Amino acid sequence: MRQPLHPAAGRSGRRRVTPQGVVVAVLTLALMAVGLVPAAAAFRAAPSSASSPASATAEAAAEQTLTWTGNNSVTAYASAPTTAVAGPTTIVFENSVATGNTSGMPHTLTFETSDPQYNQDVDVNITANPFDPNGGRYEVDVVLTPGVYRYYCAFPGHGSMTGLLVVTGGPEDTTPPEVSAQVTGDQNEDGDYIGSATVAVSATDTGSGVDTIEYEIDDLGFQPYTAPVVVDEIGDHSVQYRATDNAGNTSEVESVQFTVAEPEPDDTTPPDISAAVTGEQNDEGDYIGSATVTVTATDAESGVASVEYALDGGAFQPYTAPVVVTALGDHTVQYRATDNAGNVAPVESVTFTVVEPEPDDTTPPDISATVTGDQNEDGEYVGSATVTITAADAQSGVQSVEYSLNGAAFTAYTAPVVVTAAADHTVQYRATDNAGNVSPVEAVQFTVVEPEPEDTTPPEVSAAVAGEQDDEGNYVASATVTITATDAESGVASITYALDGGAFQAYTAPVVVTALGEHTVQYRATDNAGNQAPIESVSFTVVEPEPDDTTPPDISAAVTGDQNEDGDYVGSATVTITATDAGSGVASVEYNLDGAGFTAYTAPLVVTSFGDHTVQFRATDNAGNVAPVESVAFTVVEPEPDDTTPPDISAAVTGDQNEDGDYVGSAMVTITATDAESGVASVAYALDGGSFQPYTAPVVVTALGDHTVQFRATDNAGNTSPVESVTFTVVEPEPDDTTPPDISATVTGDQDEEGAYVGSATVTVTATDAGSGVASVEYNLDGAGFVAYTAPVVVSAVGAHTLQYRATDNAGNVAPAESVAFTVVEPEPDDTTPPDISAAVTGDQNEDGEFVGSATVTITASDAQSGVASIAYALDGGSFQPYTAPVVVTALGDHTVQYRATDNAGNVAPVESVAFTVVAPEPDDTTPPDVSASVSGDQNPEGDYIGSATLTVTASDTGSGVASVEYNLDGAGFVAYTAPVVVTALGDHTVQVRATDNAGNVAPVESVSFTVVAPEPDDTTPPSVSGVVSGEQNGAGDYIDSATVTVTATDAQSGVASVVYSLDDGAFVPYTAPVVVGAVGEHTVRFRATDNAGNASDVGSVTFTVVERDGDACPDSDTRPTVVIGGLDSLVANVDSGDGCTINDLIDDEGDWASHGAFVRHVTAVATELVADGVITSRERGMLTRTASQSDVGRGSSAAVASTPKSAPAEVSIEEALAHHADHH
């Protein structure tokens, strides 16, 4: 049986079939004589034309439509044509409810193509049923040739649905056939055919039809072609071929070349074969109305030669297409396959049952919708809401589901509808079953709101260690670790910590560590968006506390100053007191000068009064121990008269010396100066004849060689000592130090949340050198140049800064410069703004807004700068008092609460107030609560609950409120209801419910009854899944600009859980809506479905091609105002017909036409399609055809026409007309 054709709906699905055949008028007369064709059909009246009867007949043929219809009968078509005129024809086959098919019975309209006694040039094979996507109606365009066509229904058991179509008429044919050949067979990698090649020659003739085809192999002589030619001789071959039509026109000889190669070793393995049965099934697995058996065979070696099947023990017959079985009852299909090596697979079989369809369905589908998505506290959907519509029909099944969003037109529902627009929405929905029943429209309302911005930043987290510390910074007895985390977006969800490498655990309070030893606490935080901060850590040491301190501090005093020879202090004496305590530490130091009484010692004491002095001193430690009083005595005398004597000065050279007394690596010169009178004011030195410079510290000389250091001193009276000098030699050390110092820097200071330093930042540079030692450290702030580093650098300029630093050791090695970057910002200005403050009154209110029984006043204050220090309130004009918790007011009457707040900077907010009234509560509640119960769950068609039922009880009380709810299941006694009750016991159930309010009122008992039944057996059958490609197509069937793939899955048991698809071998992704493919090229979409029981379908696929839309087909368009044909003005406006072409372009009267009749038929075909496209009217079509008939276009020598092939066919579509126009322009 030939594979039925399923054209797409409408004329976009038509295909053109070129004719071949012969005029057989004698056969027509014979059929009329025996009564198979009505005599009236032979004398079809044709419209008259004064100028050209032939063109009038062609016009009638071009508009010919033939219609076949089917109904419930399997013995005859409901209607069918018996005669027709040769030429372009539209065949309509309709097998629908409208034509009388109410059973859903499929039929085919199949034209005979293998019996030589009938025309074989029209290959029509259409399958239609009332419930297919086109509703059982299809059209196809063909070209009929004179002769007789046989048609029939190809379904088994429908054999008496057959008939004959007699075609008469047709124009003179002077054009030879078109002929082509195709070589097929099993090919190797070089393209050679293995073992044999089959050459199939085909010829078409749009005029009189093909009469004969001839071929010759390797120049051995032409012979008639009746079937594909098998060439099995090894070697190179050339097959020539030609065709002759019934008018005697012979095509030019054409040829095809190929090579036949030796086959591989013999194939001894039979093919692999399998069969699948598909169709609509009932609950027992029987197929309703019909079942389709698809046989699949593969052979990896010689290839499959043939597949055969036998139905219900009948004879085996060739399998060419899926076998449709419609006979009711049990069936067995046996099947086998043979490969090209002759190996036959063992016979296998598949068994199934076909049952009658259910009686007519008059009940519309059941339909419901659910809205899902992420909801906020108000029940609104955040970002998007998904509406899932479910329809079920237990009889004919659901054919389609439609929905309307916010009042728009209804559209097909193919997947859950995702609504992302932020607004209120209404989705209406309805369903239609395969019997045409439409459910009432239902609706669901919901609101979509904008989502909060996504938080992608982890929390900020820090830790601080607190406790009593000793001098080394160790924590005495215990340390407390406090972890702080903040997150400005979604907020902190959790903090965890791990002590000494242990497992992380939740942080809920500061962690106290008492174990002695070194410790490390790691910590991290996670926010409510799931962002986790990197792990950080803090280390510390806990030591044993010292034993009780009973020892007083050690204390001493030193007197310094300029002394004379008697040891008296000249002008003044400075007393410096030092106290230490190794136990609890020094708490205070006191002194007593000359018996004046003890006072706190905070800095060295300078004594300038002349005479003898005694300073007593003592110290107290933190344990309260007081050192014995000690004392120091001294004398202060007047300074000598004017000093005219310069200072005494000397120098000493020190360092590592070798045996020769030379200094190794470096020498240090220390200069000492004294002045007994006015004191030394300054010391200066000069190295190796250089200029004198101030001496502030010992001079280190590292340059190798002989050196002289000169030195001098000046006292406070301006006396300068004579220059003196010291000489020495520095030699190279053993061995050289080549490693530069290690250097680092740290930045400290008060930081804001962004890490910037507020007011100032302090940079501390540290350098170490294990070799020769560090000689110097330098730094460079913001590119100002390197200077000596002597102390931490304090940077207070506001802005971004970079500090470079480097170090040099005593061997001259310089560390590479490193840098640290930081930012200093201005401190916040002083807070002069008072806090923001507000108050809210809450409580139970009556209809007048008065508070019943009591009102609670909650005061809220905030201060973004220094923070809130305190809140105060005053009730009904009383004095202000601190606010620490919400204020509850129970006194009946009108009230006013004033309130204010003060921040930590002392700013006080203006006093604000809130007024309200408290009234007495209503009298006692004597009305019982309202109570109701509902049952939910998965129900079967009888309304029973499958597997379980859930009872939900609802109670409300507008008086005192509901105190309790109780239920009684199947008479077992009342128990408290706290949550929905799930009942799983199979059988009938009755639940009684009641409620009591807070005033003790009990509601009357209510009840609800229901039945729980066992669930259906486990679902082991995967879903059925299919894909359909739609979109605008060109003549080649390619999709223009884009194609839309719609995947449909059904599962009659557990239901479809998910559908996934893959585009062009990409990863499978969820299918939620039709897939639009816009990329130009060939595409394959694979798809599969999984049901709620976990069964997955086989992967299905659809393949298609997307092409770009053609541009302007007529760049040099004929733009004359009216259509001119052969110099005759048709008076029809020459408008654009689409694609940039005018009507003149499509008619192409300057083309090389085969005959005048061919040109007139061309004009008629183009004009007819322009009417269908709405470009011109039917009247204008007649004007164009009439002008073409009157013109001389195509009129010429018949001999020339017969001998010269023409470039344009006799009948063309607009697409072909455009191509013809392009060839000639």
C-alpha cells in the first residue's frame, strides 16, 4: 500500500504533478456504451469565444476543481466525479462530519499508478479523517492528461470504494518530454556502487504525455525502458537515455556515468527487525477504531532488500508503508526482512486488538487552571506567574485548549503560559473535544509584581577578640570572640565559626575560649540570597593568670642636668622616676618635693629654684601594694658667669677589625662633646674633606678605603672648639652579602564601610636583613620622591594615595620597591540634625475607628548620623518619661500621646503627638462560630477520591473569635482539628465538624461524606509525543525567515510531567512553548517526554530547512501604467503583484513562447492566481485573458515551433513566471 499523503491545510500545501498519457477517445466511448460513464459527460458544454475556441477550452480547464467526499460507508465514496477536461486541476478530498462521516472512519483517495491500462501520471494518495488537523479536507493541484484514471481507497476492507475518471481534450503538443535518470545502490567511500547499481529513468511531458522511454548501456544499442535497470558488471559504465511523447516528439539523448565495484565478503547475517503498534488506546490497551503497525528493519552489511508482512495468518506481502488495521477483533501481524545478500530474518510477530469507538460524545471537556510562581506576603507573584491549564475528556478526548490573556483573542494553549508583565491579569480558558463539544469559558485572576533586585554580594564579616591581656598581648584565663556580619541587601541569614580546625557550627553569641594555648577561630557568613563570604580568621593565645600579687613595685629615681665640678646642678635639675611591677602592673606613681605633700607623677620633674632639695617618691601597683617611700637629694646652683671656653670634644672609631686594624665592611665614628659651663649646643663633622654637617647620631662609613672624619663642637655661649680628626680604613667584608632586606608595610587607622581611612592613615614600614643588617629605609608618597623613613608615616590629605617603600642593607643591597595603596576621606560633619520620629496606634477597632478596650502606642525613632540616644513620651499632658516599650492605654476616653527623641549628638526632635479614643468593648458574644468543611484530592470520573482525600475545616467568628475546631471521622469521636486531615482508608467516609468560640458558644455539628478508592495500577507506558513544523513556506517546502516547532505530548495514565527538546544536536532543554528557529540552514529538532510515573518516550525528531526571503525578483520592472499584451492595452492597471514585480513582468509577452495557446494558458493561470491573492478582480482577469487571446504573442511557424524546444512551460505558477522572467531579463 502506498504511503498516504497529508498535505498542509490550504493551498500552501499543494504540489504540482506533471502529466503523461494519451488521448483514448475510443476507450471513453466504450465506457459510455457499457454505462460506466454517463453519456452527458462526453458532451461537456464549453464557453463560446468568437476569436479562439481553443483558448476558451483551456481557460475552462485551468479553473477545473474535482471533489471526492467520504462518509461512514466503506463500500463507496459519498460523491465522486466521473469526467474531466485535460489540464490544470484542483483535486479536493473531504472526509468530514460535514460530508456524513460521524464515526471518525479514515479513508484514502488513491490514484492507480502501476496498471498500464490506466493513466499513471497522477500520483495522488491522500488520507483524511474528520478529526485530523485539517478536519478531513485536503486539496492538491495536478495536471490531467486525456485518458482514464482509476482511483480507490487503500485501506484493507475498503476495496469496493473505487471508480474511474475519464479525461478528454487537450492542446497540440510540439515539445519533447523532459527526461532524467537517478543511480542508486550501496556506495563505498569513493562513491562506487558495491556489487550493482540501479538506474531509474523518469520522463515527464506536460503536453501529450510520455509514450516510450529507451536506454542503452555502454553504447550497446537502445532498448525499451520498462523498469529500473540493474547493472552488476564490475567496471565503469555509461547509461544513455531518451523519451518520446505521444505526439512523436523525442528528447535529446542524455547520459549518466558511474562505477560498479566488487562487493565486500559475503553477508551471512540476517537483518534486525522490529515492529511497533500505534493508535488511540482505551484503558485495556485495545486500539480504538484502527491500529497502525510500523515495521523497521536494518542491516549493517549488505543492506535491507525487502520487508514483508502477513496479517492474521494470510500470505506474506511486501511492506512499503505502515499497515493500518481497522477490522474489529484480535490481530496478529507477522513480519520478516531479507537483505541484499539473501539472508532472511526469522519471522517475528506482534499481537493487538481493535475495538469499536465509543458512542458519540456530547459532553464537553473538564477544564481547570492553576497559577504557580514565587509569591510575596500579599500573595502576588514576583517576577512572573505560570498558568497551567488542564483539560480532560473521558470520551472522544481533548482536541484543543485555548486561552485569552487580559481580554485578548483566544489562542491555542500548547504549554503553560508564563506572564511576566507587572500588573493585574485575567486568563480565560476553554477546551474543545474531538467531538466538537466546547467547554464553558472559565477564568483565573492574579497579580504579577516586579522582583526585588538580585543580591550577588556576600555579607561583610569581622571578628574582635576581647579579654584581659598581659604585656605580651596574651589573654589571661579566657578570651571572648565576637563576630559581626552585615548585609545591606538581602540581610544576613547565618554566621558560622570553627575553633582550632574543628567543624563549622552556628554562631549565636560571643564565643568564650578558656582552654590554655594558641587558638584560631575561623568564621564566615551567608546572606538570604545564598551568597557566602570568604572564610576569615583571628588568632590569639590564652595563658594562665598570674598568682595573687603581694609584692610592691620596684621604684627608682635619677637626677639629670648640667653639673659643676661639685656635682651641683647648674641652673636646673630634672628628676625622672621609674616604677615597674612584674605582677599586677603599676597603678600610680607619686612624688613629694621638699615636704610639700605627695602628688601624682606624670612626667619628669624640673626643679629650678636654687638650693638643696629632697624628692620623695613611691608607687602603687594594681593589686594595691605600695612601695616604701624612697628619696633623692641634690642641689641647684646659679650658673657661672659668661662662658668663653669652647667644648671639649673627642671621637672614637668602632667596628669589626681585622688583624691589620682595618674595619671590615664598615666603621662607626662616635663623637662626644662636653661643656662644663653653658653646655654643648651642637656637634658637626665632615667625612673625607666634605662639607661639615650636623652630627645627630654615630656616623657609619661603609665605603672601602682610607677615611678621615673631622669634627668640632659649639656650646650654648657660641664658643666653637678647634677642628679635630680621626683616620681609619674600611676593607671588604668576607663574603659579600648579596641578598636585599625583606620589607613590608601596613596601613592602620579608622576605616569607613568602603575601607577608606577617615581623617588620616598611618603607614608602618618594617625591614629585616639576616645578612649585613638594614642600613636604611626610604619611602615615596604619591610620587614626591624617596625620603628616609624614620617613623610611621601619617597621611592626612584627603584622596587616593600610593606609598612606595624600599630598604638598603649594610652591604648595599637595595630591596625592590614595593607599594601600598589606600584612600583617606574626610570625617563625617558634626551631627546637627535631630532624629526622625513617628508613632503608630494599634489595637482592635470598631467601625468608627475607636479602639475597643485598649490601644497600644508604638514609637519609632531613627538617626542616620550619631544614632538615637533616647525617646520620651507624655500621656494626656503629663510629664515626659522614658519610652522603653510600647505604651498600652486602657482608660476609656480621648487620649493624646506626645513624643520626642534625642540623638547621641544632643539634637532633640520637635515634639509630635498622636490622638485616639478608647471605648468599652461590645457586650458578651452569644453567637457560635460559622464552620464548614471541604474535601480535595485526585478524583476519578465518578467523583471518588483516588488513594486519599484531604479534609479542610474552616471556622470564623466575628465576635470573640474561634477558640477550637474539632472533627469526628466515621463516628470515632471528636478530636482537635489543627491541620487538614488526610484520609487514606478505602471506602465510604463521613466526617462531622464543629467549632467553639472564645465565649464558649458551640456551632451545630456539620458533616461531609466522600469515598476513597484504590489508585489505578502503576503507569509503565511512556507518553506519546509528536512534533509539527509550521511557518511560511516557499515552493520547495523550505520555511521562509523562520520555522516554529510545536511539540505535543499526551499520557492517558499518570499524565505528562515534562517535555524536553534539542536543537541541532545541542543539549536537551525544557520545552515550555513552541520553538522558533530563525537561523538559516537545515535543522533537526529532537524531542521526548516523561510522564509522572517516570516513563520516558523514545526520542522523536523533525527536520526542516530555513531560508532567507527572496529580495526583489524584478529589479528592472515594467512600470507602464496599464498592462499591455502584444501591443494591445488591456486597460487593467499595471500594479505591483508582490516581490517587486508588476503584472506586465509576470505576463512576459516578450518571452519565447511555444505557441499562442501556451501563452494564453499562461496568462490565464497567472491572472487566476492574482485573483486568489487579491491583486486583481475576476473582471480584470477576464480582461487580461481576452487581450491575450486577441494578441499575436506565440503565433508563428508550426515547423519552427515543433523543432525548437521552448524555454517556458505550457502552464506555470507565479513562482515559475518569475523564474521565466529572470531568465529573459
